[in-house]
Amino acid sequence: MNWEKISLGPLQTNGFVLYQGGEGLMIDPGGDEQKLFQFLDDKGIVIKAVLLTHAHFDHIGGVEAVRTKYQCPVYVHKNEADWLTDPTLNGSALFLREEYVTSEKADHVFSKEGAYTISGFRFDLFETPGHSPGSVSYYFPEEKIVFSGDVLFHGGVGRTDLPGGDHDTLMNTLHEKMLTLPDETIVANGHGPETIIGKEKENNPFINGFGW
């Protein structure tokens, strides 16, 4: 499996294209669909499914455009199934002054953790709430990479002051899910550079301050 990062949308959110041959998965299409489509066309990639780490507006701005162009399904966690259609829940009504961000409902809703295979891509789904109630992470053990949305950053963690956020829940997520992954695991997150689990255990002040 190959993967590429592309910054999309009003907050330049990291979107990720995972691909094998000419077929791919899109994680968090945050917007800028023409930029994204040019990128995909240049690579010769057809998107077979959209996976959302969570449904904040800066991660979903291009959902409808990608779904329409490629006639592909969209996946989101059940705790944020209503966020795609509701600008108050997804935050666009709070942060954007002009056009709110919405899309149609997801085609599929994740209701539990476990191993999944979508269009030939095999991964483990982790429920990783705290930044938002329906945050999930997609872990590809063979590639030693986790696509984590806004849970864990290089030297930081996700904010918890938005609707549905909870600091204690995020700390539990970090301890019980993210930091149990192998130290060499790449963390491909929603904003900024990638990091690895081992480095965050050693250097992340938000983690070290809680006993790691």
C-alpha cells in the first residue's frame, strides 16, 4: 500500500490518499476538491471509498464532491452520523462566516471497533474519542501507520474545548489506544507533520505530564 498527504480546505487539513495500483481510499477530504482531483488524476487513482476520522467541518468539506465524482461510499462513526448534515454539530456554523459545510448522510456507519476490509484495504478501526465523540483511527499494522485525525499530534494532542470534546476521555484514548501501538508506528494526523509513537512517549509534554 502507498499513501500520500495533501493539505485541503480552509484550515489546510491533512487529507490522505491510500492507494494500491489505480484504486484508493480517501481519508478526510477537507475541501479544495479541484486541487484534490488534479492530484488524483495525475496519479491515476480512482477513489473507492471515503473514510472519515471525525466529522468536524475542516475534515469533511470535500466529502460530497468526492462521493459524486467517484460514486463511492462514505464511512463515519455512529456517534457523528448526524454531523455531516448539521453545521452546528460539525462546527462550520461556529467558525465560518460565509458558507456552512454540509453533505448528505454517510453511506455506512461504524458501530464498533475491529478489523475491516474495504475495497481490498485491510485495517484495524479504533474508537479514539476525546477530541470529538465519534473520532476513530485507522491502523494499518503491515505498513506500521495509523491515521489518527486530531487525536495526537507532533508535540501536542487534540483540543477538547469544542462541542462533544472531553479532556479526560482524550487522555484515556491516548493511554489505552494510541500509546499501546508499537513505538515505530507512524502517526499520520490531521494537522502538521507526521510523528511516531515512540517519540511522542518521550517528548510530548501533554503525555509526559500524565505519567509516561
